[in-house]
Amino acid sequence: MKNLNIEELNRVLRDKTPDEIIDWALTLTEERIVTTSFGVYSEVLLSTFLRKDKNIKVIWCDTLFNTPETYGHAINIINKYKLNVHTYVPLKSREYIDSTLGLPGVDDPKHKAFTEIVKLEPFRRALEEHQPKVWFTNIRVRQTELRSKKDILSFSKDGILKISPFYYWTDGDLDRYVEENNLTKNDSYFDVTKVLANRECGIHFQ
């Protein structure tokens, strides 16, 4: 994958639809994953994908701190599409985390340790277990400063090719897609590791 000229490929893919981007990417390797947090627009990427690769490994790092609405949304989507979902949770229990760290704010020194326990360590464990060469994600431009510096294609620190088919889509574009395709949104989604909408949870620094 490292031999790919992603600058040139990004120029070519810029005018392609998400379906076309996914179709192209599926030819690269069988060793692929798609990640989801079951966030606001999670059904958009997952529903698009499941038309093309019903058996792709869906990686969900469940922090154990999701809202009841998010757990309900996740169960509905998993059952609706019969997802091949692989769930990774912290090695520490919710009770242990509550009693030792609580739910620290972003300015709290304990927030870094909290994020490591509930999100980053489970994600590294997922990558170690599945060893993907391609990682599909739903990051988009303008979401955060880091994500605006990416593109449809980018590389992780470990050399995994990250592919974001909806990278240039706006919230308005996604809302129209949701309505036209009778999909659901998870408007109540809240990420305890990000807290603020323009912060990274840390996974995309990997």
C-alpha cells in the first residue's frame, strides 16, 4: 500500500462518488476493516458498504460510556444489516473506571489516561488482532483541524491505508442522503473522549 501515489489518487478520486471510491478500494486487498462509533451518520457508511461487502469486519470500540440511545442505535443497525461486528471494550470495568478516574473533562489531567483506557488501547488491540491493510472510516473535512489536513486517502502511522469515501460531503449532503434512503441518524451521540465536536478522540492520530 505504501507504494501507492495517494496524492495523485486523491486528485482522481475527488470527483468520484462514495460508491465508486469503495468499488475501487475493494480491489486493493481482502485484509480490510471499517470502523464505526455508531455516531450521527454511522448508517450512511455502513449501509453503503454492506451493499458491496456484507462480510467486512466492522470494528466498534465501545467505551462503555455511550448513551442508551447510542446502544439502541447500534443494536438496530447491527441487526438490520447483520453486521460482522467485532466489539472491543476497555480491559477495566465501567465500575473501576468510574471509581478511579470518573468522567474527566478535557482540561482534567486524568482525561488522557481515561482516553487511553476506554478508546485507544481497545483500538490498538483491534488492529493487532485483525492486521488490516485498508481501513475504511467516515471522517470528513471540516470536522476537526486534523481531519481537514487529511483527504479521501491517507496513511495511518502504521502504514494502513485509510479510506474516507464521504470525506468531502457536508452535513447537508448526508442529511439529504439519509432522507432519500430512509436511513436513521443518531442525533444523541456523544463521545466522552472527544467531548467537544471539534476535538479528536485520538484514534485518528494512530
